Amino acid sequence: MSRLDFDIAHFLAGLLVLISFVELYQDRLYALLNIYALHALTLAASVAWQAFIQDAPHLYVTAAIALLFKAIVIPVSLHRIIVRLGIHREIEKVVSVGGTMLAGMGLVALSMVVMLRVTHGADPLAREDLAFALSVVLLGLLIMVTRRNAVGQVVGFMSLENGLVLAATGAKGMPLVVEISVAFSILIAFIVIGIFLFRIRERFDTVDIRALDRFRGERR
Amino acid sequence: MTFDALTGVLVVPAAAAALLAALPGYRLTARLNVAATTLTLLCALSLFFKRPHAGAYLLADDLNSTFIVLTAFVGFTTSVFSLSYIGHELETGRLTPPFVRFYHAMYQVLMFAMNLALVANNIGLMWVAIELATLTTVLMVGIYRTHEALEAAWKYFILGSVGIALALFGTILVYMAARPVVGEGLNAMVWTLLVTRARDFDPALLNLAFVFLLLGYGTKVGLAPLHAWLPDAHAEGPTPISAVLSGLLLNVALYALLRFKMLLAANPGALAPGPLMVALGLLSLVFAAFMLYRRRDIKRMFAYSSIEHMGIITFAFGMGGPLANFAGLLHMTMHSLTKSAIFFAVGHVAQVKNTQRIADMGGLTETHPVLGWGLVLGVVAIAGLPPLGIFMSEFLVVSSTFARAPLLAMVLVFGLLIGLAGLFLRLNSIAFGEPRGPAGKTQASYVPMFAHLALVLIAGIYMPPALVAWFYNVAGLLG
């Protein structure tokens, strides 16, 4: 593998982590969706580059799914759902932006320390890809726990999943990657349909304590 | 590929799902559902006699045959129970015919997904199967379309998806660990190859993988800090699904965990997975035991009891060694049978009382003697009183632990006693005393419930030597 190949792959994976950080501090839903589309676009580029340097044509399918489904179909349909259901366009956050960013930095440092320490046997590209992927996964989790809004949580989950696809394509020669990315797309499609059908505006988020009681099964 | 028992347990539910989705009419489809599960059970049983060779995707060995037969059996009895349960739901109008059709098709898809996860020899395929099972159950949990049911389904969905995502990361790490040793491509995901070569894997990578797998599949098992989806999903879905969730799906996730535990055990440099599982198991047990006291909803209460028992089972497998593994396997079987029997009873109880609130039920043994005493027997069994099967298995778990780690055994016994008291406190008000609440009628089918309880009773009194030998053999495999 040439130096340039490595650098481009490295750059794209790093960009994905950076965009995860950008997602982390968004406080408007539309902006969050646009950033997510960018996230998915970067993933598509990264996967396509992996397909090229690993000479693995089936990965182009995964890249195409990322491009068409995640970067276009999902953001557009979520956009429309927000309009149709009249969801609050502002994202209620549990922790302040500063705290979230610090936590995010901590998570990235953690994943670097953990992954780089345990994978010194693996080849450098896979190794750093995996470290970046774990960062994206952890940042996705952080996005999920710091949002009260269902759509915000779904975006968190989807960027988490992008991290997984990055890891799977970075692991050279891994079988079933295409199948797994299809399975994940189905999962995400279900989630999006679920938001629409179930009309979930905010999750467990209500000032009405009785509603919360009812939900916890402590009905009187 | 020629037709064998392995393809049988997959093809039968898959074909049945397609057929049931196409056919209208409750009476016909409900019976076809039973017929399909019967066929699956027959295929599963034939695995004991003739077993196809392991391929790159499918595998049958002593370990998963045990799980498959248990799944097929409980799947079969639950379909019999669901015949009368769903009939009642249709009459009262809680479910409409299109939903019933959907329910039956999904029931078979769930059976297919669980069987696929159990027979998969490929860790990627296993992951896809568990994801499919999760999706199916999410749809089933939300089937009543009430506000609570949708919230429960959504919560289950999000938490389940995160769990599944973490499990996938773990799976990728296992592949990364295997690739330098086994070589690139499909082989590095085939479990039978992995376990023979695991000695040479990079231990650090394998350790990290197991942590992710434990968190991921552990969410699906319902282990304590990750259990939040479980009580809601059990309480709000149709009762046959609660029975299958508790009795089977939790086992399937645990089975996936056990497969990876065997991988780690084969590598001398890797961390011992036991202590992690022991800690999570004990935490689940004690936590769930305390949670039993404040429950007002009968199905939620038994859901917490499931967390408690999955904790015990995980604890037993975490302790490892032939005796503890034997106890874990036995406990898993007994718990599946007993808990699904309890849910069969609870389903009918909720139907006659037209509520799930414990406060609105009372004197069940007077108004509905058969149902009431069935429930009492089930709770006596699940609480672990002699002479029933769960007493046997819990006794084995406790005694094998006392021999090796007396302190842990103290915690275990403490949790068990707290759980026992909590269950009886509630049972007292449900089954005895003044009859309370409406006393409606139901065309209950008691056969599945009493069949399960009879099996548990027999296992408590006399275990056939062949069965003991079989379980010992499987326990030996688990290491």
C-alpha cells in the first residue's frame, strides 16, 4: 500500500470523527440532519476508497448504500417527518455544550488509548481505522444520551452505525460486510418508519408526572 | 443442499411465515401456526439421532441441539397457548383480524430467527439472526398500539439496537483477531475454525472484543445495568410473546455469549470471562430481587423475575467448571419451562380480570381454581421451593459455589431469599384472600401450562440418567 493510499484513508476516517464532533454541538434539528448527511457522505467516500485500495468491488455496494440511502433518502424523509409531525426544531440537551464536548474528547482519547494499545500486531491502516471507528461509535452513543428528542437520538444511532461500517470495511477481507450493512439499513428504515407511525415526538419527555408513572407501570 | 434436520428447523418456520402472511382467517392460521411449530419440533428432535456435518454457515453440535430442542418445544407449547389467547383477544376486540394475521406470520419469523441464531456457525450470520429476532419482537411488543405499548416498543427498539450495534463491533474485533491466524475471508468468521485456532489469536484484541460482546448481547440477555427495556417489553406485548421472550430469546442471546466465552477459554492469554459474567449475574440477581417488591403490574413482576433468573444462569456459566455449567444449563431449561408456564397462567389471569394490576386481583384460587392453583404452582416452582426442578438447579448452583467461593455464594443465597419473599408477598394477594375484581370467563387451554409444570416437577423428583449424562456432556463442552 502506498503512502498516499494510507493518507487518504486516514484523512477520511479522521474527517468522520470530526463531523461526529460537529453533530455533538448542534442545537437545531435541520442543521443536525444536514451534518448527518455530510457524515454519511464522508462514510461513502471512505468506504469507496477502501473498496479501491483493497481491490474489493463488493464494498462499492456498501458505499452506494451509504451514499443513496443514508446521505439522501434518510435525511430527506426525516426532514419531511419533522414538518409533518410538527416536531420541535430545537434540540433539548441534557448536558451543556461545553460538557458534552469535553466528554467527547475524553471518549476519543479513550478509544485511541484502548485501540492503539491492543492492536499493535495489526497492520497500521486497520489499526487506526479501528481506533477512529471506535471514536465514532462512542461519540454516537454520546449523542444519543445527551438528546431528549427522538429524532436527535436516531441521528446519534445512525452515526454510531456509520462508525461500525467504517470498522467493518477497515477490517480487510471481512465477509458479510454488504449483508451487514443491508441489515443495518433495514433497521434504520424501521426506526424512521417507527417515528412516523408511532408519532414519537419526544421520548419519555413530558412534564406530566402522571404520564411517566403510567409508563413505568406504577398506575394507581 | 439435501434436506436435513438443520435446514428443516429453518425452512419450516420460514415457509410457514410466508404462508401465514398470505392466508386470512384466524381459525385456520392459528392451527397452521401450531402445525408449523410441531413440524419444527420434530425436526429439532431428529437432531439427537442424525446430525448433518458442520458447514461454513450452519452447525449442529451437542450444545446448540440442546438449545434448539428447548426453543422448538417452548415454541410449540406457546403456539398452543396462543390459540386460545388470541381467540379471546379477537373476541374482546383488542386485536383485529389483520393484526392477528400479522402476529402469526411474525411468530414464525421469530422462530426462524432464533433457530438461525442457534444453528449459525458464522459469527456474522449469528449477529444478523439476533438482529432479526430483535426487530420481530419489537413489532410484536407494539402490536396493541396503545400508548404504553408503543413507548415500550420504542424503548426496546433503541436499547436493543444499541446493544446489537455494540455486539457487531465485538464481532468485527473477533474477525480482526482471527484474520492473521486463520486468513482473510469467510473462514475467519466460522466458529468451528475459530475455536480450534483461538490459541494463537491476539489476546488483547480478543479481550476487548469480549467486553463489547458482553455489553451488546448482555443487553439482549437483560443483565442488570442494561435491562431497562425488558420489563416494558414483557408487560406491554401479547402474553404469548412475553412467554417466548422470557423463555427463549434471552436464552438465545446468552447462547451467543457462551459461544464467544468458549473462544476466550481456548486462548491461554485472554482474560478469564468468568468474573465479568459472575459480577453482572450477581448484580442482576440482587437488583431484580429487590425490584420485585414495588411492582404493581403482574407481567412486570414476572419480567423482573426473569432478570433475576438470567442473572443466576449467567452467574453459573461465569463460575464455569463442569458442575456449575451443568447447574446453569439445568437452570436455564427449568427457567424456560417454568417462566413460560407462568406467563401462560398470567395471560389467562389478565384476561379473566381484564387488567394487569395486581391490586385488582385477588382470591384467584376461589374464583378460578384451576388457573389460580396453576399460578401458585408456577410461582412455587420459580421461587425455587422443593421438590420442583428449579430447586434442584438452584441448589446445584449454590452448592457448587459454596465449594469454591463461599462469599459469592452468600450474596447468591441472599438474592434468592429476597426474591422468594418478594414473589410470595405478591402471590398471597393475587391467589388467596377475598376475591377481588371481575371474574370473567375464558376458554383457557390449561394443557401447555400443566405440561410444563409437570415436566418441571418430574425433573425435580427424578432426572433420567440419560438426560443427566447429556447435560454433563454439554457442560463439559462449555469448559
